Amino acid sequence: MSLEGVLQLGHSFLLKFNIDGVEVLRMTENTVNENKRLLTVKEFCDYLGIGQTKARELLRGYNGFGVQIGNRWYANKRKLDEWIDRQSV
């Protein structure tokens, strides 16, 4: 039996896998930097694999991770990760 395939994770990663391991085929420059504290709407979309409409809806909601600076919205990455953990329990 052969286990092979290609997996896309959001818009940022394209992975090829087989029985011997995993190879990164593409990692775009939009890949979220682990050290960033705030994610832009685009980065937030890539991080969760969702569209901009849903992303803006989540950011403007009362989830605790949306941050507004001027007229722009950002996601606090640490609080977002905590929110995701709470949702997946």
C-alpha cells in the first residue's frame, strides 16, 4: 500500500507527503511570522484558512482577539490561539 499525496494548508503551505516523509513544496512570503503579536486581516485569513468576510466578522465580534487601530483591524495572535483552544474543547 502506498501513502502519497499533496496537502494545502491555507494559502501559505503546500506539502507533499509519502511514506518516507514530508516535503514543503511552497511556503509563501505571507506565512505568519511566529514572533508577530498582531496579524493583519490577510494573515488572519491565511492562518485560519477562511475568507475575508468571515475574518472581518470574527475580528469585529466580541471574541477577545480583535484589535482596532484607527480604522484597521488586527488579530492578537496569542489571544486568538487561546480562543481557538477554547473552541476546540
